[in-house]
Amino acid sequence: MIVILTALDLEYQAVRGHLTDPRVHRHTAGTRFELGRLADDGRRVALGLVGKGNHPSAVITERAIAEFSPSALLFVGVAGALWPGIGLGDVVVATHVYAYHGGTSEDDGLKARPRVWEIDHETDQIARHLYRTETWTCRLPASAAVPAVRFGPIAAGEVVQDSAISAHAQWVRQTYNDALALEMESAGVAQAAHHNRSLPMAVVRGISDRADGTKTTTDGLNWQPKAAANAAAFAVALAQELAVEYENHPAREAKGMTDSVKNVARDNARVGVQAGHIHGNVTIGHPPQTQAADPAGQLAELRDRLARARKAQEVDEDTFTAAEVEIAVAAESLSESTEEGRSKAMIALKKLRGLLADVAELAAHVSAVIAAIRGVL
């Protein structure tokens, strides 16, 4: 899975437009993410909104990494250009992120003490290849002009800069002269990614203004949504390339870290769960003898757990309805207390296990009910 984060709602919507079947994923602390798939190849993406500022962005980024264990993370949005040669709508991929508000105030002025995070080599290479091939441009809106793509540092602070002559603007340009753009979140995102075993992370920004006092004018000309759409198009294409690279990475294949899982059971061994990525708890083992003697009770418990999974949106409405039907068939068949009834129940439960295969805990519970019925047989 790739995680994509944004700061503003219009940036979020620009990315969301490239996803199919997005569904809400609630974090226990209240943060709402959406899980979707890339429209063209079905690869999974988790999308989240961090809000403005480096501090909240660091918190939400840490939360997203802990929740989804992604193979890479992208931060996408708009930024202000620091130099007049950078065009409105251009896409900037950060080679470095400066946290420029670190410093010390002395008698002879403010001395910079920045923190800096550099994009990892492999992600940088993939992004540059994507730029050279121009395959990402197919994701741009139909009437949009193809923007320039630039690679260079981005400066992230806590101040909205909208002047070319203020003391703050002059200090940033003098101290971070190679920075292409200015924004307020990437330092927090980069810090969180760095603290998670240097998780591959990229910042992709569309230029919506020039941070020189003309922001009101450019905002009035609708440049924010245009820049957000350009950044989203490049970032989603980069997410796809990163996912493909991760799946086919030689190091992963050499270590057996592929998504295909093969379990071999011989003699009296049993396979509990065979899966690639699992979110949630998994219990493997023989059910207690007391449970095996009461398949009807286990079915009732399964129905309750299914209802809770539906409420938590771990199971969609269609799957829930179909699963309810199979549980009802199994319960009615078991009540007949005949061999034929138990056989019908087994068939219904096997169908149910297939319906719930994506929810490991529920699938394991169905397997326990099947084992309990076999014990009665």
C-alpha cells in the first residue's frame, strides 16, 4: 500500500479523483482516512488529510504509517514559488526539505540552524524516469496544458509568506537560496517518515502562487485547483511506479517478501490462514473443545461479530447482506439435526468464508465453526 497525504481539502479532492471505490477507514483516535484503488491498475492507496502546519502533519503522518505500514509515502499539494522563473502550475518534486525555522538569535543577527531531509535515491530515480517518459501526463485533466516538472529543494516553515521585500522573505531567499518553493507541512512529514526506518517519502507540489505579494491575484485566477490537479496527476503516477517497484524489487524476491504466500500442510498439519497482507488480529489454532460442541452458539457469535465489522466499515453493505444470508442458511440447516442439514450448513459456511476472506478475524471464526460441525459429524 502507498499512503498519500495532503494539507488542504482541494488537494485531497484532486488526489481522490484518481481513486476508485474509496471507503472510509476510521483510526481509533478519530482520524478518517480513505482506502481506494488506482483507477487503472487497482493498486491500493490510503489517502489522508493532515491540515496546515508542520506539527499536525507530523502527527497524522506518524498515525498513517503506524496504521497502514506502507511501502512508501507521498505528500501532495500546492506551494508558493520563491523565484519568478518558476511558472504557475509547474510541478516541483522535492530533492530536499528544509525546516527553515531553526536558528539562533545573536547580536549580529539570526543564524540559521535548519533541519534537512533528502529524498531517497531510488524514489528520486523513479520520479525522474517518470518525468522523462512523460507517461504521467495522461492523468492530467483533459483541457490542461502539460506543466514543467522541476526537481529541487523545498523550504517548509510556519509562516505564510506573501511578500518579496519583507525581512522574512529576504532572510529565506538569502539563507535557502537554492529552494524552489515555500510551504508549511513537508518538514513534519519528512521527520515522521525518517523516524520510521527512513520510509521512502516524496513531496510533490504544484505552484499556485509566487509568494511575492500576488497571492490574492493568483488565487482569484483559480490557480490553486489547477496546481493541485497537476501535482496530483504526477503524484498518483509516482505512487503506481513505487508500488510496482516495491512488488518487483530484487531484494524482496531474494528474501521471499513477495505478496504470494504458499503454505504446505502434510500429515496431520492444518493451514489456519493463508494470506498476503493482513490488517487486524489473527488467531490460529484448534478451537477449545467447549466451542466445538456448540456450532449454533458460534454462529450466533459470528453474527454479532459480523454486525460489529459492518459498523466499523470493515465489511461493506453488499458483503454484509450476502454473509447474513449464508449465516441464516447455516443456522436453519443445523437446527434440523440431520446429516443432510449439517452438510447444507457446511456448504453455506464455505461460501461465507469466501465472502469474508478479506477480514481475517471473521474468516478464522468461520473456519472454527466448520471445525466444530466436523466434530459433531
